[in-house]
Amino acid sequence: MRRGPRAGARREEPQEEAALTGVDEAALDGIVDAAVLALRADPRGRIVIDGRSGAGKTTLAHRIAAVVGVRVVSLDEFYPGWDGLAEATHITERIVTSHAAGRIATYRRWDWERDVWLPQEHAVQPDAALVIEGCGALSRTTAEPATLSIWIDGDETARRERALRRDGDGFRRHWDAWAAQENAHIRAHDPQSLAAYAAVTI
């Protein structure tokens, strides 16, 4: 996730991730270059970025977007609460497979303040490239139609420090439960093995 979901905040637009420290910049630059080449070869392609909380998924996604001007969709927008990682994986599968099939996909955002779905439908058009990022994004269903799939991870202490610096105490009390959902996702889908590229941020 970009931060783990931001408790108590109403999500509207993705926000930048806290600055990464101790990053293997050469590895990340290589992934950005590969993603840019992939999207230039396929202007309607799909980049899927998965990884644990605080690893740098959003930072990487926005680095790619800054070069090619692609839309970034974050799973943070539609995790349905602190127990919602698995459901967000299903939503992501629907978005990615619809995009690959040339169909418009829609999703609703989660209101973290009121713990309800917001009514507005947000469309993902199939005629433009897409970067979708968040823990739970990469599964066998999304890996197959992905133009490029990426797994990003890092030292737990460093990830936790970044995530809590970014989101504060709202995430602190949910860290362990969220990490358990990350572990369940990894056991179920083995996203690192599905990824064309993998990086460790620290």
C-alpha cells in the first residue's frame, strides 16, 4: 500500500508516498525504464505493482507516470476498510481484466471516515495505459494480462517507519492485522514469483 489505508481520512486522490531512504536507486531506475519502454510499445498497456506496506509502490508508480503521463489507480482508493485487502484484490482483477479486454471498468472509492462506499463510480478507460498499485494487486488473474508486473518489498522495520511517518497513529494500531492480510495474500497468490521485476527498497 501507499501507506496502509489512511484511517480517518476521506480518500479522494492518491497522495505521494513518504520519501524512501536506503533505496537501491539503480534497481528502481531499471524498473522505471522497463515500464516506460513497455508502455511506449503498448500505449494501452497495464503495469501492475504489488508489495508490502511502506515498500515504495506509490513512489514507483508516480515515477513511471511522471515520464509517460499514465493514469495511476491505487488500491488505497477501494480497500473496504482495514479488513479489505482480499476484496480489493478481486476489484483489481475486474479492473485489469476489463481493461485488457477493451471494456470500461468502474470502481467506487471507500470513505475511511464513515466506513462506507462513496456513491460515485470512477471509470477506467481501456483506450489509455494504466498503472495500478497496492498490496493485493498482483495475482494470477492480473499477472497474465499485465504488460509488466512488479513486486517491491523492503526491510520490515524500515517499511513500518516509513508507513507510520506517513500515516501516523491511525495506521499504527492496524499494522499487525494488515501485515497478516499481506501474508495471506502472499500465501494465496505468491505475487513475487508472478512478477517480471522485483526490487528491495532497503
